[in-house]
Amino acid sequence: MDRDDLQDDAEIEAALAQLEAGRVLIERPPDPRLVAEGWERRFTTFVARVPEFAEMYSSMGFEVRAEPIGPDEVDPDCGDCGLVLHRLIVTIYTRRR
């Protein structure tokens, strides 16, 4: 394991702690702009899991879009941890092909 892996693991652990602390508001309403384009909000997940979910939804006939979480989706008290969360967490949207 190299130094970059340790940093990534530390960032992931920090993001998990913030999720568990309720600092990411994962039950947000969908982006109205995307809904107007036919996209349906599915869930919030880690960037590293996007390929897995994209493959799954694609195999069921969906287009998949991963949107970075917005500033309004992170607790303002989070401070600098929000920078890490914005890099590691996305919201998955799908629509039928």
C-alpha cells in the first residue's frame, strides 16, 4: 500500500464519519432542473461506487448520471470537511433510454 492509498483511506474514513454524524443531508429533494430533463434521483453514494451502480442501472436500460453534492447538502458546521465530502460523495440520477 502506498502513501496515496493511505490518504484516500483517511479521506474515506473522514467522509464516513461525517455521513454518520448527519452532516451530509442525503434525503434532499431532487434537482428540479434534472427532473425537468427526465432524470430521477436515486440515492447518494461514494464516487468510488459509481461504476458499480452505473453498470447495474445500464444493464436495466437506464442512463446514469452522477452529480456532485451541492453546498446546501453539507452541514454548514462541517467547515473544511465539506471540501472532502464534495470530492467523495455524489448523487445518482437515472432515466430510461
